[in-house]
Amino acid sequence: MESQPKAVVLLSGGLDSATALFEAKAAGFDCQALTVRYGQRHAVEIEAARKIAQSAGVARHIEIEIDLRAFGGSALTDDLDVPRDRSDEAIAQGIPITYVPARNTVFLSIALAWAEAMGAFDIFIGVNCVDYSGYPDCRPEFLQAFERLANLATRAGVEGEGRYRIHAPLLRLDKVEIIRRGLQLGVDYAMTHSCYDPTPDGISCGSCDACRIRRTAFDRIGMADPIRYADAGG
């Protein structure tokens, strides 16, 4: 019996990355999950990633630490206020202070290193360019460029052992479509965490951009969001 091809799946613990993991499983990959603790203020998502990885039955789940607080430059890694209660129009314009400099480039580079070490050529990431907060590293142009880099910057790529592919199965889906697809795949969204600025005990704030996008999507589906919110919603 032919073995399943291995894939590295970037798993943050959020709604999108959980769905991407289950998409990789549905596509027949032997999933290896990678979670990065990068000094994010919402580190509660690490525990969410552990639960999701266990639920999905991944072959291996690696947690790696690279502290981007040394650089700062983002409300997620520095002493800056996370924006709250922004309108949909405001969220859709510009690159917000929650953007972490080069984060997806760093994450994909680590995933690429692991993939090459284990002989895998597929990497999954849960970015999307529809319902997102203007992040430049969630665009298809970025993913295409990184895929080219992966095949130029590795021994396996240069020597023709295989061709690296960056999979972004949610890239052109909005949040409603992502949730509906995840439900079809069996994702338990009660395990996920999306909030940028949770309470000390890990409860989502309900008013940051990530919470607002998530809550709006569940409202549009007509389904109660299964996580708790500090502002007494959800």
C-alpha cells in the first residue's frame, strides 16, 4: 500500500489554520503540524493549537520558539494598543498595527526547513486574501514568490528531488465560506482561538479586528460562535 505524502501544516490555533489542517487531511496528506511561539500577546492560541492537533490526529506536532518581541513593531509583540471596535470599512483599509513584520515569511521558512529535513514537499498555510486585515503576507503574490524561493533555496529543490508547493486552500474564501467548509470537514471551532488581545484567563475580547471578523461570519451563518467573549456576546 502506497504511503501518504507528508505535509507540514502551519497551525497557529486559530480558525483559519485549523481549517487548513483539516483540508490537508482531506487531501490525503500525512500531516505534521508546526506551531510557532513568537512572543505573541495572545499566546493562549498555543494551547488551542495543541487541542486541534490532537483532535486531527496529526502524525507529529512540533512547537518552536522564536521571540519576535526582540524586534517589536506590532501590537501583537510590542507594548502597543490593539485596535478595537473598528468599522468594517476601517478594517478593510491599510495595514494595521497588528501586522507582525515578515511573520509569514519567517513561519514559512521554518516550515520549509522542516519539510526538507523530512523529505516532504508540501506546506499548508491558512491565509486568505478576502476577509483579512490588509496583511501583505496573505496575498497570492507573496505565496507564489515564496514557492519560487523554496525551490531555489533548498538542496532538494536544486537537485530535483521534488518540487515544493505552498498550499493555501482558504486563500480566496471569505470567513463565512471558511467556517462552512470547516464544519463539513469536522473542525470543532470551540477549540480555536482568534482574539488578538484576550483576557488573562484566555477569554476573547470580542472587539478586536479578529474577533469582529469572526463574530460577523458566525452571525451571517446564523450559528452561535462556540467560544466565549469577555463582552458578554457569543
